Amino acid sequence: MAGPIAVFGAGSWGTALGMHLARRGHAVRLWDIDAGHVARLRADRCNERYLPGIAFPDGLEPGADFDAVCTDATDYLIVTPSHAFAETLARLKHRLRPEVGLAWASKGFEPGSARLLHEVAEQQLDKDIPLALITGPSFAREVAQGLPTAVTVAASTPGFGNHWAELLHGDNFRAYYTADLVGAELGGALKNVLAVACGIVDGLGLGSNTRAALITRGLAEMMRLGKALGADPLTLTGLAGVGDLVLTCTGDLSRNRQLGMALARGKGRDEAVAEIGQVVEGIGTAEEAMRLAARHGVEMPITEQVHGILFKGWSAEKGVRVLMQRGLKPETA
């Protein structure tokens, strides 16, 4: 009989996935590095900080003791911010074995190296440890509320991918399998940068035409980098790519879009993040995406403008003008 599922990271997304898995009948242990946060989760039976007003289901047990959360667990799911992925994995790796692999729902690159997270896992783990990523268009609050959601499970082996799809599938939640870890991770990371750009466009009041053009040309950037990294283009036209891109660029719950709108209003980056009150993955991702683009000789003008606005003090309004004044070229180039 399957044991508990250990979920690492009690932010909005980790909590929401833990709640969904518990509603599916699984025993879930939800760990967080912040013991005070865990104590509040246990007392409130709700994540009032990130998902206020949504009660925990039976079967979800928060805990701050890493070893206790791991005891007897048969499935492990990391949902920390991407910058904490390697550290969490280092604490967990001695518990993994071929029949007990690793899944994660973090979206981003390793800071400083621009490695995709599956590359980080492959470097730390034995080659026979199966890996899986959960990604796609999925706001945490809507998953916690039990609203209909569809995701992609990208995995190193079909068996492990189907295992996690079966754990997740049901209760208004559909899970699809793919073998393309590169494409799924790339889509989940880059959409956050493009959502910052869309937030800037919306914050400047530039209209729906501009937003649609930016999303479409942003997808072109994603496809170019995906081709350089060996991603399947069909992955980037599916849930992990277009689906997540459209949701994050247009939805009011998107932290990255909120950041862009704040920047358009003249707020500084750090001030805007403090007001949002959660990690905004698009900031670090913009830096690593530029590192990857330079490494592979890929042109990514939207990402470049977002990076300049976030890290070099470039003007949001000027960034849009620069993009609109670029030279003529074929659309598919």
C-alpha cells in the first residue's frame, strides 16, 4: 500500500497541490522551512498567508521536521522556489531510489548557471532515479478551490510519469503525460518573464492588440530557445507552453503580471515585490534566460527588454517603443 506523499514548500502552489492530493484520498505531509509558518498552518488548518479562507482537507498535515515529514513517505514532491530547489534536493537525495523517484512543481532555472531543474537533479542523483515535473496553466488559488484545471506531467520514464498523473488525476483535475522535460520546463520558466512584459503593457494601458502581439512574439522567443535546447515544439504549443503563457500573461492572480503592472506605474522592482508579498520567479528567470540566450546565440528581444527594466533601470515605456521600432523581418524567422 502506498505511504504518505511528502510535499516540500508550503507557499501557495505547494499548499494547493497538497490540498488537491489530500482530497484525492492520499495522506499528505506538507513541509516548510519556516517553522512559524508551519505552526500557523497547523493552528488555522488553512494557509491564511497565501490562500486565505480555504480550509485544509482531512489528510493534509503540515510539519516543520524534515525527517519526520519524510518518514515512510513513498512519494516526494518539491514545490519550493527554484532558487531553493538544489538545497532541498540535497537534503532529500539519500532517500530516493529507483522505485521512489522525485517530482517537482517548481518553475525556473538554477541561479547562476541557467540549468534546467532536471539537469540539477540529474547531476545530484543516480541515473536510475526517475524524475517528473508538474507544470501547466494552474493558478494555486483555483486549484485549492477545486476549480477545473489541466496540467502536464513531464517525466524521464513513462511509468513514473503515469504514476504521478494517476496520483493527480480526478476531482476536476486532468493530468497529461509527456516525455519532453526540456520543453515543459522551458515553457514553465519563460512564461513568467513574458508575463512581466504583459503586465507592463497592461499597466501602460496599451490595449488588447499590444498584449496579443506580445504573447505571440513571446511564444516565438520561447520556440527559438526551445529549438536550441532540443525541446519538442509541440510541447510549447500545449499546456506547458501556450496554456501556461496565456494564463500567466492575462490572469489577475499572476504575480509576474502584477509586477509588470507595478513597474509601469513607476514602482521600483523591490518595492513592487514587497507589496506582492511572494516570490516573483520572473525576476531571476529573466537573468538566467539572457544567460541561456547568449550561450546559444538566440535572439530574445522581449526578454532582453524585461531584463533591462528589472536589472538596469531601463524605462518601461521606452522598452515598448524599442520593441515596436525593430526592423522588418519575416514572422517565422
